[in-house]
Amino acid sequence: MCHNNGNDTGIVTVIVTEIISPGKNMPKKKRAVTIQDVAKAAGVSVSTVSRVLNSKVDVAEETQDRIRAIIDDLGYTTNLAARSMRSQKKNLIGLIMPDIAYPFAIEVMKGVNRAIAESEFDLLVYTTGDVRKSGRASAEQKYVSLLTNSISDGVIIVAPVEGEFNLDAPIVSIDPSIQNPNYPAVHATNYQGSMEAMQYLFDLGHKRIGYIGGRVELESSNRRLQGYKDFLKKAGIPLDESLIAAGDFTTETGIKGARTLLSLNNPPTAIFASNDQMAMGVFQVAQEMGLRIPEDLSLIGFDNIPESKYLGLTTVDQFISEMGYVATQMLIKIINGVPLEDQTYRMQTRLVIRNSCKNISQ
């Protein structure tokens, strides 16, 4: 029987197995395959099997191939936690992220996966399953500590709520909650990207521009909002707070924000959604209200996830996959004792123009 740990906010689920004495009609549990079984089947010593498992190069290639084939046939698996206690280096990287179902997370994982494929490391992914869960900061501290002190050599943490991790362990963050954390980080030039998006809409003649914000605890979200506000000031357009709708980077809040903005007595002629996921929500609401994009409403997003291409969405590319790749390379350097050129890597954003915006100045 499996039980969770009773804490819905935990990043990992603890599995507890009850030990039940087999009754007369219960089949005996199949014995787990051991390293001794592999050695016996291969006709070699346990130490030889161990050397193959640990990727030592002093075992004949033919013997290695035979041992690996037997490992596959018998279904032998090593115990990562036990191995980590015997070995200083585990060749395992942990990836902690709030939700692997959203496009941003998928793109990050693509980049991380590419870097892992080029390295000698394996990857372990931990997730809360939902960006909106409460208590995440304490859970992040707990599981960063767990991973860095047990089975992994270091951790990549994506969009953390916690600002600081007081651990002397290899940690790299993607999209941290503060601009200059006390550990290496990768984030995009969010402010610059926001300013470019606003400049593009302004050049098309838009003066009444709605904005749907992201998660308020993230530095990236706050920088994009600041870019929106600062551009209005630069362009001499008075800030209208009614044109700013709250969001949390999910489609649901994009829908809610769009309904709020488009129901105003004087609705915006354009909406800048601070990520593509929320822009997808704006598409849905526009369709519900019989509004055409871009004929009746211009729309711009931020992220350049694959879906935005098929929607024809103009957006700001922050090269998410590349952020995952760079963060993994940084972490591997730290693990291997290679100094980083910079503690913070800023991915340059780029405006991608498609067909979701219309020139209304003509």
C-alpha cells in the first residue's frame, strides 16, 4: 500500500510500503536481483560488475558488453542512494520545478536534457505539480538540501519562490525570484524585452494597451511589469491602473484578465500578456466575445513557446530551452570545480513578429 507524506505542498511524494506476512493463498514476493546474481551469470567477480556499473575503463569491452546484456536480461537496478553514500561523486543532477505540465517547463527540460545528453550525468526531476501551491518556499529549502546532501551532485531549481539557499552546495537557478541571488542564476533580459514589445505596439499606433501580469514573487514578472510602466512614462502616456490585470502565468488567469480588460467601458486596443500561456487565454476570450485578432484586438505575448508559432502570436523570445541548457552547463562546471566567468547569465530577448498585431495609426 502506498501513502503520501501528508503534505500536499511537498515537492516529492514519499512512498511507504507496508510489510505484510504472506498468507497461504498469497504468492511469495519475487526476490530482487542482486549484484552477486549478475556476477554469477556473467562468470566474473562482483568487483568487475561494480567497475562496469561505475563506468571504469579497465574492463575489457567484450566483458563490459556481456555484463550489461545480463544486467538488462535480469532487470538488475542499482540503488542510487546506497551508491551515493559510497561514492563522493554521484554523476546525478537534480532538477526542481513547480510544474512540468506547462510549456515553459517543457522547454526548460528540453535544454536541460540536451546538456545532460552531452555529459556523463543523469537527471532526477522533482516537481510540486502546480505553481499555485502554498508553502513552496519551505519545501524548496527542504528538497534542495535533501538532493545536494544525498543522491545528487548539484541542483537546478526553476522559478523558485525562495530567494536564498544557505547551503554550500552546487545550485543554479533559472528565473530566480530576486535579481541577484547568492548563487549562480540564468534569466532573460525581461525589462528590455518588455520595452521592445511596448515600443512595437506604440509604433503601430496603440496608446491604450492592456497588460496581464505574471507571478508577483518572480523577478522576471516584476521586470516585465516595470518595462510596461516605464515605456508608458517614456511615451508620455498616463498610467491607467484599470488596464493592468493580475495573473500568474497560467491560461486560466489569462482568461480572467482578458475578460476584465475587454469588459471595460473603454477597452484597450491591444493587450500585452506577460507570457504566451496567458496570451492563449486572451485568444479564447476574444473568440467568445466575437473579437478578431488582429482586426479588432492586437495581442502580444512573452516566451515564444512552440504553440505561439501556430497561433501566429507576436511574442518576445527569451530562448527558454537555451536557458535550461546554459544552466546545466553552469552547474556541471561548478560540480567539476571549473570557475564560472559570471555568476549571472542574462539571456538576450528578441521580439518575434507574426500576425497578431495590427497597425491602427493609418
